[in-house]
Amino acid sequence: MDFQEFLEYVPKLMIAELPAEVSHIKMAPLERIESLKNFDIRIKKPKIAAVMMLFYPKNGITHLVLIVRNSYKGVHSAQIAFPGGKYETQDEIFENTALRETHEEVGIHPNSMEIIKTFTPMYIPPSDFMVHPFLAISKEEIVFIPDPKEVANIIELPLTVFLSDAIVTDTKLSTSYANDINVPAFKIEEHIVWGATAMMLSELKDVLKNVLNA
């Protein structure tokens, strides 16, 4: 989709209703659904993080940025994710966390990003994080500068590809809590996107489809 055309939908996106768990559950592993049934944030008090779902023009066409995380000793090693990271007290508000972390990880200055909507927060059991996603746009062509300590690669996903049902699949993999389980996922280029990122992508995709097809 042409980026200028996409910008015409931004006012509707800003007021769009969030489907929340209805969308999340479509891409949730069965084990994740079970673990969230008894989750109570008042008791758990998880760590806080924020991520950026950023749309921008590339050659005039609307794209969404994802990152491939570096391999490391942790539950999210080498996974596909949105730019983002842990909340720091100096951030004051979660939006600032998403802006700061996106700047640090892929080199986009906060002044180049405009946050237009807060999406549904999601608890991630394996890492004990409550993640706050934010939808943002950059009206400028972007030159990414990935942080080599955290980011192995940048994925520039065209909006039309993201909205296609052809990228939805099922795959068998081993996770931090189970071996050889079937999970719903998105197949993006050679990458399999599953778990929390896929669940957040599912809500984003449903909101976009509702707005673009209204």
C-alpha cells in the first residue's frame, strides 16, 4: 500500500477498538493460554517493557519494521521481535521506553516517530515481563542503524504482505517450557514468528484489516 494512502487511515486507527485477547488467542500456543488463565498482575508484579510497532515508507510503500535478536543465553535468543526493551525509571512513561529503546536498537531518532495508539499490554510468562506495545509512524524514509550487541538483522515487512493470510502457518518447535509442540506462527521471509510477538502482530493485523476494510 502507498504510504500516503496509509496516512489517510491514521485518524481511524487512532480511535479503532482493540480486540485484545480475541486476537491474541489466535496465535497463542496452547501452553501459553493455560498459563495466562490464572495470571493476576496484582500478585505477580512483573517487570515492564515497551515495544514499537512502527510503520514507515520505503520507496513510497508502507512497511513495518521487525528485528532479529542476537543469540544469547536467554529465553528470547535469536527470536523475531519489535524494537523495544525494558522500562527504566528515567523514562517516566512507557511511551518513552518504546521511543528510547527503538532509537538504541535500530537508530531511529525519537523525533522521527509519532506514536498514534496504545495497544493491549501482554504478559510474557517465560521472561516475566508485561509488555506495552505502541503503534507509531515515521513519515520519513528510514536508514536503520542496528545495534550489533542486540540486533542481528532488520526485517522490513511490506504492509500488503503482513495483511496476507498466506503468511499464517503452524509449526513444530521446542520452547522454554515444552518440546516438539505445535504452535501458530507467521512465516515472514525465512523467519518463523511465534509467541508474544505473533500474538501482538495478530491484534495489529486485525485492527488494520477492520480499519482498511471499513
